Amino acid sequence: MRTIGFYVAPGFQMLDLAGPAGAFEAANDHLESPAYRLHVLAADKGAVTSSLGVAITAASLDDAVLDTLVVTGGRIDPLLSAGTLSHIVETSRRCRRVVSVCTGAFALAAAGLLDGRRATTHWRYAARLQREYPSIRVEADRIFCRDGNVWTSAGITAGIDLALALIEEDHGFAIAKGVAQHLVVYHRRHGGQSQFAASVDLAPENDRIAAAIGYARDHIAEGLTVERLAEEIGMSLRQFSRAFRAQTGTTPARVVERLRVDLARGRIETTAEPVERIAEAVGFGDAENMRRAFIRIYGQPPQSIRRAIKS
């Protein structure tokens, strides 16, 4: 039996715990014999109060022997103490997998467990994660991300998607699919599927980066290379690329693609325009390029979205 330990700190987000824990619980129901034992852990044994004001009793992290450590999200400030971060590192060394949900990525980052790795977090905090921990390759538009034995997920309900992926790794597609059906969730949003549309509207503090995004919106049908955007706001290509990722947590090319997809989806849902014409109008060039972008971001092609609106 695999032991899953959920680390919580004061002000933790309740759904970061309940969502993934519910998925593992459902997996136990679908298997011939229970496969997961769940524990709630904290820096010190006792009650820990969530951001909702509901307290939960936790065991001590020091005593944990785990297969998988899941660090839940919640308050980013203040940072966990150096002693707690050290205990997280020590526990991670004894685990097969280390996982964070939502802003739990900040705890893993502070502990050094994400250095040199790809990672994600809630879209609202992705740019901050990139700024404060530049050695991490933050992929702001992913539902979840795996780099070796370290898994990170986007915000809140994305922890369920991550848990389904872990269950699938352990027990196969059929069990994970059955769990998803039990939870009445989509099985399953792929890790590469983008988060909320607003992830491209991060309101960068840098006026020049904000101007570049605005320029891209205004010239969406044109060829928007990174070089062109950098030139438009008077920055070198290298300076622009670094500043853009630091401010938004993603790349100019990903933002341009997302702007195009969001505009195209609006027209798909509200007009009868041919898909080919929409693709050209928003800068994809052809319908196949747009189709691939829709599948990557929304998990389905434009035609499926249009059919769903009509049904």
C-alpha cells in the first residue's frame, strides 16, 4: 500500500487537500483492495487551520514514511521557516514522488526542490514564482507539469487532474478513468492544456511588456515574431525575452498563441463563419494550425466547441 502524505501549513487552501485526497479515496474504492493510505502532515503535530477557518488535525512531518509527499497551497507569505523547509527536503529524499498543488510550488522552490526543473503553479502567481526563483523554468499555462519525480500543478481544482495522473501512473488508464467518472470530472485534462484564459492577462508591471501584449492584440492577424515585438517596444531580443518571462511566467510565442485562440473561440461560439476564415483572421494562417492550438489549449478542436454550443 502506498502512503500519500499531504503537508499543510496555517492558511492552507482546503480544496488543495480535499480534491486530490478525494481522488485517491475513490481509487481505493475502484481497486480490489485499497492501494492508498492518506495522512495529513504539518511541521508540528496538532490542529492546523485552513484559509476557510476550518481546522484539521495533522501528524508531524518528521515521523512520516511516505511514497508520495503532496505539499498543498495556501498563503505564500510568510515563507515557511528554514527548519520546516529542511524537513520537507529530508522527507522528499525518502519519497518516490514529490508533488505540489497550486502555490505549494513556492514551498518546493524555497526548499530548492525545483532548481533547474520545469514547474507550474496557479496562473495568478506564475510570474512571481519566475521572478523570485529564476532557476526554475515556470510553465505558466500548464494544468500540471512533471519533471523527473517532481510534479507540480496549477491552481485549486488542477490538483484533481494531477492526482488522476498519479493514479494512472500507478494503476493504469482504466482505473484513473473510473475515478474521474466517480468524481464527475473530465478524464482528464492533459498536463499541457492551458489554464484559465486570463493567464495571458497577467497585467505585467513593466509598461513595455504590457505595451508588447497590447501591440500583439492590435495586430493579431499579422506575423508576430518575438523579434518584431521586441523591436516595436525598443528592446533587444535577449532583454525582451528575459523580461517577458519574468513578468508573465511564459514566452511571447505562447501569449500570442493564446490571444489568437481566445479570439478565435469567441468567433467560433458566436458566429457561423467558416473555421478557415477565422483561422486566417486571427493569424493562424490555416485551419490545421488553429486546430492543433485548440487541442493543446482547450483539449478539443474548434468544430467540437461549435457543436457543443449548438446542442
